[in-house]
Amino acid sequence: MPPTRYQKFETGVLYKGDNLRRLIHFPDECVDLIYLDPPFFSNRNYEVIWGEEAEIRSFVDRWQGGIKHYTGWMKNRLAEMHRILKPTGSLYLHCDPSASHHLKVMLDGLFARGDGGFRSEIIWKRSSAHSDTKQGRRIHGHIHDVILFYTKGDEWTWNPIYTPYSQDYIESFYKHVEPGTGRRYRLSDLTGPGGASKGNPKYEVMGVTRYWRYSEERMKELIEEGRVVQKKPGAVPAYKRYLDEMPGVPLQDVWTDVAPLSARGAERLGYPTQKPETLLERIIESSSDPGQVVLDPFCGCGTTIAVAQQLGREWIGIDVSQKAVGIMKARVDGLGANAKVIGLPQSLSDLKKLGHYEFQNWVVDRVGGQRSVKKSRDMGIDGWSFFERLPIQVKQWSKKVGREEIDKFEIAVERSGKHRGYMVAFDFTKDAYEEAARSREVGKNAVVLVRVKDVLDFAELIEVAELEKEVLDLSDASADLMSLFSIATEEAREKKKKRKLEKQPVASKDELEESIRSPELVSS
Ligand SMILES: C[S@@+](CC[C@H](N)C(=O)[O-])C[C@H]1O[C@@H](n2cnc3c(N)ncnc32)[C@H](O)[C@@H]1O
């Protein structure tokens, strides 16, 4: 049975999930431009970007069986992309030279189905020199990516793009500088190629008779406009072509002028595969018009949709990583969008179905914490709270978490050198609550128990307040939840910064805790 297609095709949407599962539901011919930058085939370590279970699973699937498996994995997805492209639509596939030839053969097959097909292979020089030519390595430095450009039909959206002339070109061809204005120009031939046989008129200009390119009337106008120059008496007059009136060099297929993201560039969000906005600007501007629909099915940090948003295009982003979707949402919403997110866990039963790491990451991300990097000897610490960096342990058990786990976590908290830690689970036994209460009475290595339901509800409360731009109503929120979510930290951080500036001693732990706990700081 063919998959059901979405009845209502929406843009401004971010889908979290495997793109194939989403694409099969898109209606036929609904998208104008697709840019995809799938994880590359060349470097296994580089491949896993977010380190989440969904992504790791998708990565492992792709690798078992080598390039054949990779291209097979891509083929189903590309076939769907071809189906959903409008007849005038274009597709840009960003890949690296280790797989580009395989992908090209595959795309040739898919796009041969209509009047469409291969249009260009763009070489993007993404760095100047690379350390992969290090001593002993007997190959050339890999400094380029390949972007394959295909169109679905023989007519496609195309807006010419021009790049500036090089200084060498300007100096060789636009040698003359007009006195007074300083405008650079070159002298171009005014004679009519092919002479009489091509119907060019013959008459005299400045004492020189030739077949000319323009009618006598038009030539007079050009002379009056000061556009016709005779270098010396008897010389053939020439046309004065100003550099500042020329559009530039039509975009070629070797791009050396799009700089990679610099390590500290303002645009950088901290992920290794993030592409520069200028690269996407070029693709989106040339191959779509304002109002048209741009899709990125491997959206990562959301560069494509951020550029599409800024250029007035409609857009859709898909990524298998929950974290990527969160980053994308913040990025496009910061540009004035209000992205609808589809596919993030919305309920306790969704959360129970998540993979182990996905679930841990969901909790840590949801409370705004930092995921734990160490996986083996992390003493069961899955993350750290945002502000105070207190340990967080997450349990996805279907049964209630009991006293024994609380005792173990108390030791982990002690070893981490912190005074408090959070244990997040679906539910706890009565014993566990009693043990946690005891640990808090002692005041050292206290274990705070937080139910997943409360995290879900509280996160939603914050999100709604942010969306509606309202002050957060914290009347029912417990101090524990607020401190786990590092609420009120803005104010506390401001205080800390101020103190640092004034070179005064930083607030004591007790003071900070107090400021985090006091709700009045939040609503003020
Ligand atoms: C190379 S990155 C894209 C980077 C993006 N161009 C940018 O500028 O941020 C590839 C992305 O594909 C995502 N991905 C991997 N497998 C996927 C799948 N099956 N469905 C959707 N996204 C997937 C990864 O999570 C990752 O974010």
C-alpha cells in the first residue's frame, strides 16, 4: 500500500526524525529547491556529529556493507526527493570526493526519468591547506567538497549570480582611468563583425570609414554621451566600457571565494559540519525565488533554513537528531520565524519509547544542562546542571527507582565534589523518597528526586512563556525544579559578572543557592 501523503503541506516546519520516514509522506511535486549535506562517507569519526542514539544507529546502518550500503541508503532518500521536487525544481547534493562519483551515477539514473538531469559539478574549496598532508602521507591535500547540481526538468528557476572581477583581470583589461572621475574603463571594438554580409552599416566615424556594429543614429548618440574614443587621429574609434557598469563574472563551477567558517566566527554554533551561510546564499538565491519552498533533509545546525528565512523563502528542515532540531529552532526563531517542531517527544509514553542515550540527552537538554562527555567512568552521571554544574543522573526504568540507587548516587555526588545532585526518573519508591529526605537533612551530598513528568510539564511551561513572551508563572514550581532548570540564573550571573568586574569576592555557594531559589528574582 503506498504511504499516505500529508493532506496539509506545511512550511516553517522542523521535523525530528529519519528523513526517509518523513519524505514518503510529502505530496508529489511540492518543493522548489532541495539542498542536502548528508554525513559524509569518508571519515568515520567525523560522521557522528551529535552522538545521539538515533544518529549513531543511522550511521551504523550506513556503514555496514561499505559504499554499496551507503549509496543504497542514500538512493531511497534521493528517489523521494526527486518525486517531491516540482517540475522546475533543483537539487544540490553536497558530498566529498570519496563518494561523489557513486552518488553522481545514482542521481543520473534518477533524474533521467524526465527531461531533467545533471547540470553542474561545483567544486567548493573549503580550506586553503590541510593538515591531512602531514608528514609521511603520500596523497594530495584534500581541500575541496563537491556539490552536484541537478534539475528535475529542462526549465528551472535560475537567477544569475555574478562575482567580482579579480584585481589581475581589472589591471589587465580595465587599464584606463578617466581623469576627473577616476572611473576605470576598457576600450571595446565598435566595428561590425562579418561586415556587409552580416548586415552591418558602413559609414564614417571621426574620419574612419568602416562597417560598424551600430546604426549611424545610435553611433551619434554614443559620441554625444562621450562613449566613443579615438586614441589618436586616424585610429579606429572604440567604445568606452566602464568597469562600474559591468555585473561581474557570471558564477562559475569552481568556488574559491566562499570562506569556511572560522573557528571563532560570529556565525559558528560549534558543530564541525556547519556550513557557511554565504555558501547557502549562493545556492538559494540562484535556484529559487522569494516565496518558493526550500527543503534541507539533513539540516544539522539549520544553515539552509536560516538563510532561506532571511531571503524570504518558505522552508522545511529535517534532522534525525533531537539536539539539532533544538538548535535549528532557536536559530530560525531568532530570525523572526516561529518554527513548528514535529516529532520531538511530547508525552511520557513517547519518552519511554526513546533509546537509552536519546532519553538521557533529552532530559539533560530539556533542563538546559550539559551532557556528560565521559561515558565509561562517569559514575552514572549523565549530565550537569547549567549554572551550578551539579550532577544529574537519569533512569529510564519502567519500575520505580528505589533506595539502593539513591545510595549509589549519593556516593557519585560525593566523588564529584558537589554538595547536591539530581536523580531524574519516571517514578520513585517510598523508600527512595525517605532516603533522599535523609540525605538532605544531613545537608551533604543531598540527592534531589525529580520525576520526568515534572521535567516535561515545567519545560513546557517555560516554552509557552517564551513563545507568548510572558513572564513565567512560577507559583506552583518547586524550588528543586527551579534550581535544576537553573531558573533565576540570569540575575545571579549578572551579579557574578558585576562582582568580577569590581574585583570583589564572588558570592558564596549559599548566597548563590539562595538567589536561585528565590522566585521573586525571576518575575522581577
Ligand atoms: C553534515 S550534517 C549537516 C550540516 C548542515 N549542512 C549545517 O550547515 O549545519 C548532517 C546532518 O544529517 C543528520 N542526519 C543523519 N542521518 C539522518 C537521517 N537519516 N535523517 C535525517 N537527518 C539525518 C545528522 O544528525 C546531521 O545533523
